[in-house]
Amino acid sequence: MDRKNAVVIKKRIFHPYAVVGLIPAIFFLLFYFYPLSGILVKSFSLEGGRNLSFLDQVFGSPRMMKVIWFTFWQAGISTLLTLICAFPCAFVLSRYTFRGKRTIRILASIPFVLPAVVVAAAFQACFGDKPFFFGITIDQPLVLILLAHVFYNFSVMLRILTGFWSSLQGRISEAAMVLGASPAKVFLTVTLPLLKPAIFAASALVFIFCFSSFGIILILGGSSYSTIEAEIYRQAAHLFNLPLASFLSLIQITFTFLLMWGYTSFTRRTARFSPDTEQIHLKPPVHLGEKLLIAGVVLFIFCLCVVPLLALVAASLTHAGKLTLVFYQALFVNTTGSIFYIPPFYAIKNSLLFAVVSLLIALTTGICAALFIRFCDRKFSSRWSNFFDPIFMLPLSTSAVTLGFGIIITLDKPPLNLRTSIFLIPIAHALVGFPFVVRALLPALRAIPEQFSEAASMLGASPLAVFKAIDLPLMAKALVAGAIFAFTISLGEFGATIFTSRPETPTIPVAIYRFLSHPGAMNYGQAMAISTILMLVTAAGFVAIEHFRKESTEGF
């Protein structure tokens, strides 16, 4: 019996689905854990010896303490404002059905998939020196930062609250009303207490995104407002104080991991109530008050999520008060006449090339990781999959700036001297997009009955044949959704790219940042034009993801 069990265990260990787990494991060891360990070493060393003088530069500096305080303060205020905006909208979307509701949900979700530099450009167009639509100029960077964070994270809060709230509308709430409780009492004593885990989970996730915000802070805040993320870039790229930048990265990693741990604990509590099919509990508006409430929510979502993007498009098409395509035409020519000038068209070409390469890397490693986790689920115990699944999600809880900084300070010597390699950018992009591919594929793979592969194996099919004939066709839609997500993330990635890109190989977000950093109507107009192109591409990608997600077995 022992020998038989040993043979079974050996077959499991050397099963192809188990072996492919080495591919994402090696990828993570080289390009995630090794760079992060380099940050740890760099934090406590200087020229080969220990040096802790930078600790005084952090904890003994009023400016640094102000930066750390502002990072937490702006994240907390941004999260509170986002919750205030999303809560009534979630109530309406989880309770009523109305014409155009799916369109409204898509419009509300588009801002989150936009690159941060596009969001910053949109708010400059909407509330800058020459504001469109509202005619309101906001010259307070802090106000712009908070508004941009609400705009950017509104859909995260809305989706989590709406999904959980929908499950409460037709279950315990209805039972309480049958027992004679008024709607207000049901909300205060039943719905709100049950909704708290979802509120805390959504708030924790939004806080993480605002805490690690970079592009919005860098562009809208300027030199007046700096967070830990922006200060890492300033200390590393401008002041070349690598030990201080490394220690700030270590602080960033520690707090982000703690925040992510809090988020996962809240999501486990929300799992006690799995949302039912939403349409079962929705009702059409009947009374005038309900119709006005829905109209108000629709108008609010349109103004918050759509108007800034329309202002961006308008700014890219307007010059001296007239409609024109001059800014788009300038993207393809050398407007300065300098031999060192790189037209934005090359940034578009670079971004597309890097996105394709990073897509291939993210798909290869993501498929292998998803197959490996599914294999652990079925052939071993859930403890193995519960261990590796969060490990592969770690890039989600690590800022792109920290990843880019870690890569650039560690992969600069043999045998991994990639600092000058053109592949450093797609590697960093793939690391950021990899978790989204895994999250897209795992639900589809887990939904495939194990009997399918067992029957095929009994008929003599090899694991590769089983993958081609069963797994691949059944996860095809999820694979396409994950691929689109990885591609669009690469196009808009800014935090890691600003460290890993070279002057001769700019990407679209880097080009936008450079345009916005230089004065002049032409620079501003080209920033608006290239931001509009990037916005349209990422928005189209998200709509495509929603199309494939609509027919998938689980939410993406």
C-alpha cells in the first residue's frame, strides 16, 4: 500500500500541470521577489556596508513626516468621499431595473481601467485654465487630486456594494418586512449591519489604490503635494538617494501588505452571503419619487464618469476656440526640428510593441499558474492552492513604482544585467498584468468538471491532449478577457515604466507626462490628443471584456 501511495504521489508531483507551475514560480523569483529583496538590502546598506543615516532623514525630517501623513490623509479622505458618492448609487442599482442600466454600469466602470495619466489629463481639461462644459477653474491641486481619486475609484466601490447589496434585497430584508418592520428599520437594523463587511472591503481596496496613487499625484499635485509613492520617484530619479528611496519603498510595501490583508479578511466575511442572480430581486420604478431618484443617480454618474472624458476629447479637438485636428497631426511630425526629438507616434508604436510582448509573457505565465492552482485544488489539498493563489496575487498589493524601482536597482549586474535591455519594460508590464490573467482564468478552469479530464485520460488522452481538447476551448472566453486586460494594462502602465523606459523608447503614458510637464499650447494639445487615443483604446478593451464576462461562469 505504501509503495502504491508513493507511486501515486510521484505521478502527481511530476504531472505536467504540476511541472508548469515552475514557470510562474521562476518568473516571480527573478522579477518580483529578487527585486523586492534588493530593496530590503539597499535600504540598510551603502557602498557595501551598513548605514542607517537615512532613518534620521525620514523620521527626523518634518518634510518626510508630512509626506507620510499626507499619504494616509489623502487616501482616507478620498475613500470617504468615494463611499459617500457610491453608496446611494449602489442602492439604486441593486434595487431597481430600468432601461439603459447596463450602459450606465459600463460608463461608471470605464474610469477605473483608464491609465492614471489619462485621468490626470482629463481633469486638467475639465477644470484647468481653459475648462470645458462647467466653466469652473480649480486652482487647488488638492481638490483636483481628491476629485480624480473619486472619479478613478468610484466603480470599485460601486461594484462591490451593488453586488453584495443585491443579495440582501430579496432575502433577509423581505423576511423582516413580512414581520412588520418598516423600510427604515429594516435598513438600520438588518441591511446596514449585514452590509458592513462589504463596505469595509470596498473601502479597504479603495484606500489601497489611493494610498499607492502615483500618476495622479505626480501630475495634478506637482511639487506642492507628494506621497510616499511620488517621493520614492523623486529620491531615486532626481536626487539619486537610493537608500532613502529603498527605505520608503519598504515602508510602502509593509503598509500595502497590511492593507491587503485587511481587505482579504473583509472579503472572506462577505463570502458568507453569496449574491443571488440580480434580476430576481429587482423591480421597475413605479412612483414618481423612484423615477426621480433613478434619474438623479444616472445624471450624477454621467457627470462624474463621462463629463471629464468628454472634456478631454474636446480639448484635443479645440485650438484657439476652433475645432481642429492639428494636435493629432502633430503626433506624427517633429514639431521642434531637433534631431533628438522623438515624435509621439513612436511612443504609440513602442507601447503597442511592448503590450504585445508583455501580453505573451503574461498569458504564458498566467495560464501555467492557473493550471497549477487548479491542479493543487484537485490532486492535493486546498491548503496548497490557498497558499499559491495569494502568492501569485502579490503584484496587486505592490505599487508599480516600487516594482519598477526594485527591478532597476537589482537587474543591473550579471547574470541578470537587464537595465539597458528593451525587454525590461514588457517584463515589468507583464508582472503587473499577470494577476489579472490568473483571476480571469481560475473561475473558468474551476468550473470545468473533473470528470471530463478523467474520462479523456481513461481513453488514453495525454495531459497535453486534454488541455487542447477540453480545458482550452472551455476557458477560451476567459482567456480572451484576460488577454485584453493584460494588453490594456500594458498600454497604460506608468509607475514602473517611468523607471524602466529609456529616453529613446518612450511609451504613451511617459509621452503624456512629458507633454504635460512642458508649457505651451502645442504640448498641452498633444497631451490631450494622445490621452484621448489611449482612453478610447482602453475603454474599447473594457467593453470587450464586459462582453466576454457577460457569458462567463463567474464575475471577472
